[in-house]
Amino acid sequence: MDTVPRIRAARWADKDPVAVLIADALHPSPLAAWLVPDPAQRRRILADVLVIWVEHAMFFGDIYLTDDVTAATVGFHRYRPIPPPANYGIRLADSAGPNAGRFDILEQTLSLRRPTEPHYHLAFLAVQPEAQRTGRGTAMLAHHRSRIDRVDLPSWTDTVNAQDLYARYGYTPRPTITLPNGPAIDPMRRDPDPGDDAWPLNTTRPTTTSRQQDIAI
């Protein structure tokens, strides 16, 4: 039986390893191929873009990871509006080059669907491919749930092929998002009280869009 390493809060020195971890977990997915069609550049570009958001979470959210840096969660405290990353347009163009437009489409699409109510935004849950099926994803979600229950707010995430895992921790599916000529992403929500399904819908946002950052893997 695998033993999950201790889970701890991330330090500034962890930002690059966490970005690489998420990039490695995302790399085999159809979403990664849609974002960066060139397989030779895909992992590097993903990691370079992701480090922007990992840094941002250190100022406007939280990051937890295992001691061996094989699993991590990255979340944002959307208890009130938060700004975009500093110089995001310039940094995105520098990191993604001609692929920047796709990252922008993804971010705009997910932002439009995200709730306007105060909530915790679980942007990423990632496990190194070699460490998957060892209980790390389950342990990270259990750790996440224990923290979220203390703030008594809804939680929101966008998943790629992980609905069953999140459902075991109280998340319920929302309407699927299909990217233009691309893959589907499944938003999910979790109410602070799993017995209460009365969280208001985001009626100020369109229910369908044509246009990430924030996916949970």
C-alpha cells in the first residue's frame, strides 16, 4: 500500500516545481494538445504559462503540495474580485508565443462561467503521471475539503476527465464547456453544506460561450 507524503503549504521556491508538476499532469490531455498543438514545445510552454498563475495564487490564494512534490492543489480566494496577474498579456505572449490566443480564449471562457458569488476557486489539482493511482489525488482532495469546510463557502473547479473523483468529495457537475474546435471541460461546484443544493446560479453570466487558466486535472 502506498503511503502519501506529508502535505504542506508551498513556499516561493516551490513555484517552478509546482508549475512543472501541473504541466506534466496536463501534458497527455486533449486540452494540452489544443492549447499547444506542437508536441515538441508543449510541455515547456505549459510550464511557462502555469508559473504565472502559480505565482498569482501565492498572492491571492493558496498552494499545497506533498513533500515529494508529486501532487499539488492551487486555489484562489475569490471572496471578492481579484485582479489578473501583473503584466499578464505581456507575460503570456512571451511564454506562449503564437499559442497565446488559445490560452486567452480558455481563460475568458472559464471566467464567464465562473460564479459571481464569493467562493473558493480550486484552479488545479495535479498528480505526477508516475505517482497517479497511489492515493495522492484523493489525499489532496480530502485535505482541500477539510480547509474549505472551515470557511463555509462554495468551491468551484473545472475538471478534465476527473468528475468521479470530485463527486466523491461533494462536487456536482455543471453544464459542460466545449472549446472552439477543441475538447470539453466539466465545471463542478461544491456547496459548503453537502446537504444544501441551493447555491444561486450565476445568472449574470451567459450559459454558453464561444471562447483557462483554471482547470483541475
